[in-house]
Amino acid sequence: MTSNMWEHLFLLTSNHSFATLVLWTRHQKGIFCVFLGQVCSKSATSPMATLTLQLLCSILFSVSYLCSSLAQSHTYIIHMDSSSIPKAFSGHQSWYLATLSSIADNSEETPTTAASRLIYTYTSSIHGFSASLSLSELEALQKSTGYVSYTRDRPLTMHTTHTSQFLGLTSASGVWPASNYGQDVIIGLVDTGIWPESESFKDDGMTQIPSRWKGKCISGTQFNASSCNKKLIGAGFYNKGLLSNNPHLKISMKSPRDTSGHGTHTSSIAAGNYVKGASYFGYANGTARGMAPRARIAMYKAAWRYGVFSSDVLAAIDQAIQDGVDILSLSLGFALDGNFLEDDPIAIATFAAMEKGVLVVASAGNDGPLYGTLINGAPWVLTTGAGTIDREFDGVLYLGNGMQITFVSLYPGNYSLRQLPLVFMYGCRSVEEMKKNRNKIVVCKDDLSISTQVENAEVARVYGAIFIANYSLSELYTRSSFPTAFMGLRDGQTVIDYIKKNSNPRGSLKYQKTVTGTKPAPLVDGYSSRGPFLSCPRVLKPDLLGPGSLVLGSWSPTTSVAVVQSRPLYSNFNLESGTSMAAPHVAGVAALIKEVHPDWSPAAIRSALMTTASSLDNTFGPIKDKANNELPASPLDIGAGHLNPNKALDPGLVYDATVEDYVKLLCAMNYTATQIKIITRSTHNCLNSSLDLNYPSFIAFFNDYDSGSDTKVVREFRRTVTNVREGRSSFNAKLTAMSGLKVKVEPEKLVFKQKYEKQSYKLSLEGPKVLQEVVIHGSLSWVDDLRQYVVRSPIVATSLVPETLSKKKL
């Protein structure tokens, strides 16, 4: 009996203990139900035997439902090897009918009566059939000639962007209903503009615009004040800096209207309204919605297809603060030539936003996976890395022998289910040779670069191509302009062997397949920039990991999303990857927390998101690094972990920070009065300074390479936590071991008598002056007595020298 059989048998009853008994005996005896039936039908020969038989039969009556369930039929899709058809049959349908008749539980069934149970015969999409079968029939079928595999015919569930489901957001409970889906929280975005007619920005179900809102909807080219509504409540555009730096530049779209798609995409992720039937040419089909579907959107267009200038970004953020946004989402950044925060316009502008109570969420950058590539890492900003989600987009190659090979694909064009000849061409180097096979599917395996092989196949205008390589391919290739399949050496060899062993090898390619529940997920994706942040290395960055890879979002319908056969394709939705997509996810969730806790500071909201983040993937193992052979990632890759919205609603404890705390940090970093004034817009005398920012994470450097001493050194951190739960509570420290280091926390227990009470502690790490490893990481968790709260902070010890990383980067 196969594992799949066991799965279906267990589903037949909710009485699991009894089901286990019956399953075991059925597996061992095979005729358990029949045997019991025979016992009940016998007559007793003595009073004792009668009593025993009555008792046994009463038990058997109780399980009669289960016994009948074992013969219950379900619909299955059966894949068959078409080349195995016996010569006695004129066609596949007659073969399948005869097969069904031969395995029937009813011994009187004939091919004619079996026709009522045969649902479909497939000849193009797959080779095989679908039929209604009992479990015993399915088991017998697996021993039949030509059988390849089966799958249970399951109902489809319509859903997307899927990231909300992946993050555990549901209407039944948790942060969505608690926050009324973010109603009345205002999310500002500095981006490429917005396409106001998108369904994601309709105001169905929205209440009146909050009276505290001071923003406007600025008219311009193809954009009127009426383009705004109760969802999109403000829009402006900023290009004076761009034009000043490019005086001869002519901008055709002088308005907040988005002509690139990026800003429309990020806005819909953060707070898009519900859109049914959203998809990317059939991929990720379902209902799209943002993280905070009832929150308001204000767009500040400062990024243009011609470039982005800091003056425009500063003006946009400045206006957003004046307008009264609650959350600011930034999916852009600047590569700095130096290591000072005052050289970073994002750091400067967001300090002012933080002072006004605005939480700023920014993307970490797409320059990973090297250490020190992170941007937007100012300590008053919530910096977001990007991870994968549990969803995959596939195509399927159907070989003539019934074999199926699945491959990753985002091919958006039409395709034929008709089986075409397969031709193995080794290296696809000759365009002329490939032209001779124009109406076929060519198979390419060569040391020649994949890009060259793809280009040759495009020029030759073959129907389709299969490219075999020993390395993973970027998203660029999966969005091919003609039917293709990219696969590894193992699957590729299966195709080659099939071609060589068959005189008429054929195959077909099918696309637009979406699979959810893939594992492991999330993975930190390779492009996501890694810490430390070189301008402020003593604050661990990034802060969080959010969904960033292949996220579905609204798009500008005038901007092409793909090219097929040299023709551009357009769509109202697009799948995009980057930390640009991760940031609005976090911003949207932050809006939900803000709605429930309007009096919380930006630091408190950031703390709630960080200390409740998950360090585990959906296999309950540590989150892994896609760029490092899927080995466990470190906090320099993922920060505190992956966003966990429902837990962030009620974190137990928070690490708060004030403007003065950030100023003390700048002073301790030896910033001059002038430098500090540039950032804070005020004068500070630096009488107090401290590198111990009250942050919900820790990073310690053991990199004293100039010292020859073997003595140990101690790195100490002091933190203060605020109780945000009602009543009395106590929390106990839980430390994970860190190899080669002695980690200690004092005190080991924190007792709170009331809500908003503060308690402080000290964390110390003792180790060598120079660590042998580059990065060692662990965590400190404060766990309450009832184990309802786990307030977790990542700890990093590293031998990295930030100044060295900076030189390498430059």
C-alpha cells in the first residue's frame, strides 16, 4: 500500500484511533471487512458463543460506515504510458475501459459499464484518463500495464497575491478584523507614481477621508483632481531636481500618473482594495488585495524613467510629513560614496518623519548576497530584506511516453497541447540547423551561455526549446518570449534518454500552472542586500524579511510586462521581485498595528514587528539562504526573521526609542555638531552619548586584528523594555548558545506590576578579540510565565571589519 493510499484512508473517518486499527488490520490481512461480514453471518452454537457473537456484531455495526468508506469512490487523474498499449486494442479509450473493467470491485463489470466511470480520456494535455475509483481499485490499477502515476482530483481555490495568506492574514481572526483592515491609516509612498484607474484603488467600502488629512491631489498630464477618491486621497509629483540636472529634458507625463508600473505595484501591495480575477496571464489567479485593504494611499512621485534625484525625494518626503501620513513606504535608495549618514538623503528626510511620529519602512536594496551591501539602514528606519513565498509558477513538459517533467516558467503566451517532434541538437550553436527544425521542439545542452542559446532559438523561430543547464536560472529566462523549458541535468537527461530510445519522440509544453504550499519557504532571496549597514554598523540591519519574490500587484496598462514573438504584452497586473516589493508588505502590516495602537511610537511599532518575527520556515527549520546552498541564514541576511502580522498585534514587550536616543547614538559615533545638525535640523551639545541604542537586536564586533593578545574581551549591551500587556506579568530570559562565546543576561527575570512599566537588563558577550568565524548568531528571548509571549531579539557576533567592506564595495 502506497503512502498516498494511507493518506486517503485516514481521511475517511474523524475517529482516528479506530481508523488506525482498521487500517492496520486491512493492511496486514487485506480481507478484514469481508472476514467480519462472514463472522456476523454465521449462527451461534452455544449461549456463550451467541453472546460473544452479538457483542462482536454490535461492534461491527459501529464500523460498518468505515468498511463501506473503504470502498467509496473518488475521482483520480491517471497518467499512462501511451506506448505500452497492447496490440489487441485499436485505441487508447478502449484500452482504458478494459483496464477499468479488469480492476473493478464489481466482478460483473464490463468495458461497457465501465464507461460510466470513465470521465475523460486525455490525448494531448496528458496521456491517460480520469475516472471514479475506489481505494482498492486504485491499488489494483497501479499494477496494471502502462500505469505511470495518479493524482487526486482536487477542487481549485481562487487566491492571490497569496502573500496575505502566506503571512497568516485572515478575516476570521487576528490583526485584519482587529484593525478593521487598517481603516483610516494613511500610507504614503515615494515612488514612480500611480495608475488611479486601477481596480486596486477603487474606493468601494471606504469611509470618508479622515479630517486630519491635509494633502491634495495635484493635477497634471492625464491626471485630474477627480482622479483621487476615498482610497487614493493624495497625489503629487516632484521633478524640479531632475530638470535642473537635465535642463534639456522633456518630460511628457508631468503628473502623478505612473508610466513605469513600479509605484502602482508597490501601492497595491501595501493597501490595494479587493480585485477579483487578478492574475498575470493565468499565473497567480485569484483575488488580489493589499496588506491593509482599507488603509488610504498617498502617492508622491519623485522617481522618473529618466532618473531620480535626492532633491526631489527630499521634497516628496517633506510634503508627506506636512500632509499627515502615518506610514511612509520607500522602495528606492541611494548608493553612497561615503560612510556618513548626513550624505544619505533618505536618512536625513526620514529622521524628520520619525520626529513627527511617522514610521518609515524602506527597502534594503537588491545588491546581495555580499555583506555590507545594504542601504536605507538608518537606525530610525525599518529596513526590509526580501524573501520567497510558498508559491511556484510552472510549466509542464509532457513526453510521448506519458512522462511529465515540471519546470519553473512564467511564459505568458499561447501554447499548443499538440504533441510535436523532439529534436536533440546538443549545442544550439547553429541558427541555420535550428531553422530546419522550426516546427519542432529543440533540446539544447551545451557549455555555450544560456543567453546565446536562447537568442539562437529565437532567431531560428523554432516552435519551442528545452534548455538544459547545471545551474539555476534567473527570473529573466523564465519569462521567455516563446515556449521554452529550462531544466537541470537530471530532468534534462531524462528527456535526452527518451529521445534516443524512441524512433518518433514527441512532446508538448503546457504553461500557466500555479502551485502553492511549496517548501521550504521563505528563503532569503539572493538579490536581497545584506548587513551590516556601513554608515551605522553598530545597529544590526536588516530589521525584517518580507515577501519580495514574484509578488503579484497592479500595473500600468500602458507599460509592457512581457514580449512574445517580438510583440509586447500588456496587463493590469504584473509579477515583480525585489526588496521594493518587501517594503510595502511591511508598511501595510505596520498600518494595521498603527490602527490598533495609534499612540505607539515608530520605534514601538518596529519593535513589535521585529520581536514577533519568525526565524523558522514552513518546515519548522531555520530560514535558509537561497544564495548559499540553502544553508541557514544569519540575522545579517534576515534581521529578526520573517514578518508575522498576527503576533505583532500583541507583542507583550516593546523596545521604545526617542529622538534623544538617536542623537546620543550619533554623538557616540563621533559625529560633529555640524554633521548632527544636518541630520536632526537642530543643535546638540553631546553632553550625553551612547552606542547602546534601545534596539530590539544586537551586533557585537570581535575584530581587533591589531592586538596580539589572547585575552578575552566583553561586549555589553543595555536595554529597556516596556510592558504593553494589561496587568502584572513576569518574563524569563532564554538564551541560545553561541559557539566560542559566553553569553549572559542580568537579571534573568523581569517583573512588571502594571501596563507601560519599564524594566532594564544587561546582555554581555565574552569572547576572543578576533572570532575564528565570520558570523556567529543566536538570540535572546523573554518568555512570560504562561508562555503566551516570546519576545525574541537576534544576536550577532562577527569578525567583519566594516571599513574593509566599504573599501571592497567602492
